[in-house]
Amino acid sequence: MRMPGAKKNEIGIRIFSLWNLRHLDPLLALLVISLAVYGLFVLYSAGRSEFSPTPYYVKQSIFFLMGCGIALFISCVDYRSLISLAPAAYGIFLCLLAAVLVVGDEIKGSRRWLDLGPIGFQPSESTKLVMVFTLAWYLTLLGRRIEKLPYFLLTFALIGVPGVMIFKQPDLGTSAVLGPIAVAMLFVAGCRVWHLAGMVMLGLGVLPIAWSHMKDYQKQRVMTLFDPSADPQGSGYHTIQSMITVGSGGLNGKGYLHGTQTYLSYLPEHHTDFIFSQLAEEFGFVGGCAALALFLCLFWRALYIARTAADPSGSLVAVGCVTLLAFHVFVNTSITIGVLPVTGIPLPFFSYGGTFYLTTMSCIGVILSVNARRSVPGQSGRPLVLSPARQGVT
Amino acid sequence: MAPDSREPKPSISEARVRLLGMAIALSFCLLAGRLWILQVIRGPEFLGKSESNRLRIERLESPRGAIYARRGPVQDVVLADNRAARDLMVVPADITISDAALCRRLGELTGIDPKKIEAQITKARKAREPFKQILVRGDIPAAVSARVDEYAYALPGVFTAVRPLRRYVYGKTAGQVLGYLGEINPEELETRQDRYNMGDLIGRGGLEGRHEDRLHGEDGRMMVTKFAAGTPQLRTDPYGNPYIENLVDSLGHSLSVEEEVQKARPGGDIYLTLDIGLQATAERLLEGEHGAIAVLNAETGEILALASAPGYDPAVFVSDTGSRERVSILQGKPNRMLHRAYQEVYAPGSVFKVMLASAALEEGVITRDTKFYCPGLFRLDANGRAWHCWRRQGHGQVNVVDALAFSCDVFFYNVGLELGVDKIGKWAKKFGLGVQTGIDLPGEAAGSIPSRESKEASNKPGHEEEPWVYRWYPGDTVNLSIGQGEATVTPLQNAVMMAAIANGGHLIVPHLDRESAPARSEKFLSDRTLTIVREGMRKCVEKGPPAPTGTGREAYIEGFEILGKTGSAQMVSLSQYEHYKDEADIPKELRDHAWFVAGVLDHEPKLAVCILVEHGHHGSSEAAPRMRDIVNGFYESWGKTPVLAAAADGEAGAR
């Protein structure tokens, strides 16, 4: 069920259309709002033990509202125009990443920030989204030629350059996101499976080289994963305490505002990277699964939109955004339950932090934009149960 | 509608998007599975860990019971109690500056070698115990503690902790009676784990050891919610009892106390019969000597003073700086740990004659009028060995009263022979000589009065071919008659014997605990015997004229009726120092031990006293004079209450 190319002209490209707001997917919006509200509740509890003039949950609410604005704005923008801007953006970001490596501000041992007068800017965060669009542009341009090995390999060259630059900052978490995004998008774009399989195998083979380039603290974190008790006060501390925090929640949790591990500061960063532990401690297995289920519904819905997008580029950006978010959720929760080594990967909608919240909402905006284009007259996708497009079709 | 595979469009495969969705769903299911394992299957285990993270059992150390003596008949004074000692502590994890800088500052403030502190901190860090509270120095002076508190902002990780520490208010006075405290050892801990922790102090020797179970309280405990960083700061009152309200930790979090607080139950107090004034007097009288003084209430057996010299200050054993002194006390010569009044035995010497006279009178061997002639020496047979009287020129014809007053040896040689060793042994036991008195202190020595059986029993396997060596000979009886030979007693036993004479013939059990009921035996001496023996002992103290003065005349005090008996316990046979022309030339270690037992009968309470000065040579010159200070000092604080004539055993007429 492909988009017939003949219809393309009828759809036309309108760079910005408030009309799109009428095609807002209510199910997706509901899931986003549910997650955001859930996140704020957990953050309120997580922020209790911190002494801050403006509580985290207040700031996070503002980030959420700003994010909503951005998401709505992006949903009105035609993603195809954004895709066409991707090559330029890619070039600019390569320069910015290079600048970060040379003149970036060093915080806690890594250069991630670019000092732009009054505000700091972290190019690596936005690079994720830029890469989604760049890959969508590239894969759309290639079409079926992606089945050929050189074009396939070129994809990895595209993500490899910024990937290595970010890895060098060093920001292991962010650079690691790029791989799954590329793999998912290539897969959906129709590359040969054995190409992909070979690439993944090769990637795993490269791990030892990556290991040799890792900083000591990064290696320590990986080692810790295998034996957290080796250094309970040092690098194992986070893993052990996080597992205790999550595990002590039990089936139903200790009750809202009754978490002890987090409130008594046994688990550091419980309002940012380890907020899932806070959630799991206070709401237990039930609450943890509820959050995962909400995420899964969100991604399922977004993938549905991707599947039924107006054109392949729409599918690709939607898949890229879903992968980006899903990877964060998976890796973040895996860290908190002691499956992956500790790296700075935030949990969408839950972890406190403005930049990533805006990235998250941008992804939502892109998915909404794809959804909106899907519903224009002549769209060939399947009728949606909850979409206003249904009336248009019948 | 048909897909055009020729077009250079990517062929978005719906199936592949679905697969991607399933992959995400599958990975989320794995996460949920892991959550199930952590939260539901291992949940209880992690809950326990989080609780032990959160809850910290704070031990509320129970204060040890106090020990009271008295001053005069009514006033209680505290001998041993607890004070708040301040310990300088550091927690490595809380040090936010460099260790070296902290140690330097700490060194400047307290004068402790910074390198030593740093080594301790490094050790704790290496042992992965950064949260360990390191004891930098225990019991720091209040001034240093105040300085540390003042500069607390510059000393992150440093704090002072308060703990109760034993205080001995009178220092050395009664030190050996009190005993001392020492850290509990692992073997002791094994059997007492319910009440003790590692590092606890436990009573050793003396009252501290004897009444350990009563003095040691029961520790309380409370559960405190603890923040990850910061240590709960238990504040204590001046006696080391923790306050439970307004708990904070070192970072200022207010902490909540979980569950009910089990308060510490303080140890029980002990009230002694000891009179601190008299005890101090007795110890002063022994200053510079080795010896012992025991003063008993003759009627009840209450110990009014129990002095021993040289002694020690028990505070040395709980101080953090006294380790050198401790070692010198524990290992040094002379043995300062030994309480010479009840843990050491001596030959009773002439003091033994009090018992012998009473026994002979009771057995009917002699009467008041029985006389023996004393030529200055005594032989069993014409050519046999000569036993001398201490008075070489002899006493002439003496009866029992004069024999006691002038300590005639020959009289008692004869009496002893007539009485026989078996009866001497029987009566010695009745008087409590050579057997434990039952004092409520640990480690009491028994001493021994030799008998036929004991001499035979001393036959070691190697000498079996010469059994005659271990047979009892009349000569042994002669020696025993004046308390020489193998006979040994403790000074306390002599005091108990004296008490029997003073209280009308009852054996009492000396005790220090005011709560223990006075225990006394049935009357075993007749009034007739008592009257005669008392007469002799009174005459011993009396200063002539008209009668010749007795050996105990130095103990005479105007206005008091004092009974006394001197004694000199030979250390070596006379021949060893016969060649010294002057007594002053005799080396101190060869001189006799000087004894004096005495009783005061005409004042309340009646006293029984025993004084021993090691190598004092003569009871009359070394021991007896010390009696005066004891009697004067005692009745000054207790008041001079004359014993009513009716109650004074009707001996007024005997005078």
C-alpha cells in the first residue's frame, strides 16, 4: 500500500498550515498529556528532598507548556519542508559539534556546551533530531537504491561523523542513540536485512575498539554492571542503590510521597536520570508497568501513524522519532534496574530537564505533523478510527 | 494504487514498521519482566535493604550504677559515678576539603600529630569504610572540645561525641576496694551477648567486678531514620544520656525516630558500709608502707574501712591516656593490684594468742588463775631445742591476763601443748582464722592453719620414703601456739576474730554492701571467757602505773576502753638477723610484720580493728600507734555515744 506518486501534486506543499491543528490526533495527545501529568506527579515527589527556590515540578510544568507550544507549531509545519532543510542543518551541526570539541565549556569532565552569550547551547541534544531528518532525506532520495551495499554503508558514514564527534565529548549516551535510529530507519526504508544484520554484527565487533577509547570512568561503569558490589561506595553505588530503590517498591509501591530511598537521598539524581526508580519505589511494579504501558501505547500509535503516513519520508521521520524516544525509555529504565551501565540518558516526560523535554515534544510535534498530512483528501491510508480523516474519506 | 517498484522511492514496508513496533513491545516486556523479578520476587530482600539503609539503630548506652560510701552515720557520698567524656571523631566521607588540610587544622587545634590522623583516615578509606566514625582521641579536655566546636565550619567531617565515662570521685581512696573497669574480652562477650557489645567496659576485681550484674544497666535502643549523607548527632546530657527530641544529623536534616524508643535502664546503685573519712585516714596511715587496715563494726560485720597499701587509682583504667601507668600497675612490683587486707596472707604471730587463750579457757585447759613460769625460753625436753620468749629475761610467773598483756610466748607454748593441735585447729576455725570470711569482694584468700592432716597431705610423691618428715611433732604445736610456722591468715580474718571478742562471741561476716543483712553465728564463747580475755587485752593497751604497761600501750586513748593485742610475725628465723647489733641495721625485707588487733567496746558502734604493717618489726611500735588516729578520727565523725552499761556485757565489774 504505497502512496501513489500521482497524487503528490494534489497534496502540495504548504510550509505552514494552522489547519493541521484540526487534524491533531486525540489519542496521541491524550497519551502525551497522561505521560506528562504522570511525570509531573513523580517529579513533585522527587523534588521534595531538594532545596530549591522554584520547585522542579513548577519548572517542568513550564517546560511542558513550552513543549506543547513547540509540538503544536511543528505539527503545523510540513515535515517535508523540514526534510528538505536537513542537509543544510546537518552541515551546520557538524560545524557546531566541531566547535564544541574545540571551544566548548567543560562541565564535569566533558565538553558538551557551547557558550552563546547569555544561554548555553548543547548541540549534541539537537543533533539527534537533525539526524532523524537527515536520514529521512537521504533515504527518501535513495529510494530502492538503499538495497545496494555502498548506499547502505554511506548511511553509516552520515551518522558516524557526528556520532564520533559526540562520543569524543564524551557523551556516550547521545552518540549511542544515533545507531538504533539509523538501524530502525534503514530497516523500515527497506534495506537488505542481511546488510543490516552484518552491520549490527560489525558494530558489536567494533565494541572492543570503542572500549579502548572509553574514558576510565565509563569503563568503570560497565564493569560495575557485572559486579555492582565490587565498589559499593564508588561506581557501584548508583546501580546498587537504584536496584534497592526499585526492588523495595514491591508490587504496589511504598505509596506516593513515601519513598525512603529517594527522599533520604540514598539514590542521587532521582529527579533526573533515576526518576524511574523514584516512580517504581513509590508506585511499585504496578506503577512502573503503567508507565511502560503508556509509553508503549504512545509508540504503537506513533508507529501506526508512520505506517499510514502520506509518503515514505513521513513514515521515516515518524519511525526515527519513535526510535529516538523508545531508545531513551528502554536504556533509561534498563539503567535503573541494573541491566545497562550508568550513562546520562534521561527518561522522556519524567526526567527533569528543559532541553530534553523540548526534544521530546519536538518529536511529538513531528509525529503530529506526519499525522496531519495523512488526513488530507486523497490520502490512501487506512481509515482511522479516531482520526478526523475518516469523515473526509467517506 | 498498485505499488510501483520501479520508482526510486523507498519502499516503506508496513510489515517492517509492525516488526519494529513488536520489537519495541518485546523489549518493554523484557523490562517489565525484570521489574517483576526485582520488585515482586526479590522485593522483600530489597525492602529489607532499603530499611537497613534508612533505619539506623542508635544504641542508648546505659549509665553504670553509682557506688556510694558514707561520711558519718547518715550522709552518703558518691565514690564512683559517670561523667561525660568527649571524644574527638572524624568521618572520612564527610570531609569536603583535602585530608591533609583537615588534619593540619585539627593538629593545630588539638596538638595531635596530623600524620597520625591522616593515616587513620586513609586506612578507613582503603577499607572502603568512609562512613566509619574514626576515634581521633578519646576524652579530650573541655577546652579542646570547645575549640573544635568553635571551628566546626573549617573542620568538615569532625565532631565530638559524648559518652559516659567512669569517674572515681575520691581517686586513689578505696581504689582497690572499688576495683576497676576493663574492656570486655571476646570470651566474656560470648556468654553475655545480650547485654554487652564489643568494646564495653566490664568490672574487674573489687566491687566493680563483684557487682557487675547490678551495676551494669541495660542499653536502650532507638531506630532513627537516617539520610544518606550526614550522621545522626545524638546529643547527650552531662551524664551521657542521649536526648531523643529534636534529633538532627550532621547535615542538619531533622531525623524522625521510628517505633518506640527503648530507654536505657541505668545500672543499680550500690551503697557501701564504708566510711570515706575513716578509709582516707586508714590509707593515710599506711602511706609509704606496705600493709593493710581493716575496721569492722564488731556487732554487724559492716566494713567501715578496708585499706591496703600501696594502692592505685582506678580512673587510670578508664582513661585514654593512662596506658603506661596501667601497665606499670598491672606488672609492677610491688603488686598494687593486691588488696592486702583480704587477698594476702601472713603469719598471725602473737595475735594468734587471743584465739589460743579463748580456746584454752573454753576447753578448761586453763583458768584465770593458771600460771606458768617464764624464764625467757622453753624446751620440750632437757636437751632439746630452745624456744625463746620475745623477752629474753622472761616474764616470771604469768597468768593468762598478763600473758596476753605482755605477750608472753612461753605461757602460750605451754598452753598450746596442753591444748593440742587438733583443738587449736577447731578453735581457729570457730574464730574464722584460716578460712574465708565470706566478704562480698572477689578473690578472697583463705590462709590456712596447719594440722596433722595438712602436714601429711603436703607429702609430695618424691619424698614418700621419708614419711617421718611429714608427721606432726610437738614442736610444730609450739610454733603454732604463737602463730608462727605454717599458719597464715588475712588481716581481715584477724579483724573478724577481734570482732568476736568485742561482740560477745559471735562470728560475723564482714560485708561492704549495706543491703546485705548482718549475719552472725551463735554465741560460741562464754561470758566468763570473754571477761578474762578482754581483761588481758585491756591490760595490753593500758598505760601503767600501777600495773606494768602492756605491749599495746601506744594505742591508749584517754576516755576510750580499748582492747588490743600486738603481734610480730617472723619473716625469717631469728638466727638470720641475730648478728645485727642494732635493730635499725636489719634490712627492711627481713624485719617482722607488725600486727595490731584492737577493739573499742564502750562506744557505739563497737569497733574491731586489724592493722598490719609489712616489715614493721614490732606491733607495739609500728602498728599500735596507728590505732589512735583511727579511733579518734572515727568517733569524731560518728559521735561519741557511750555504750550503755547494761548492754556492755556486764564486764564493767571485771575492770
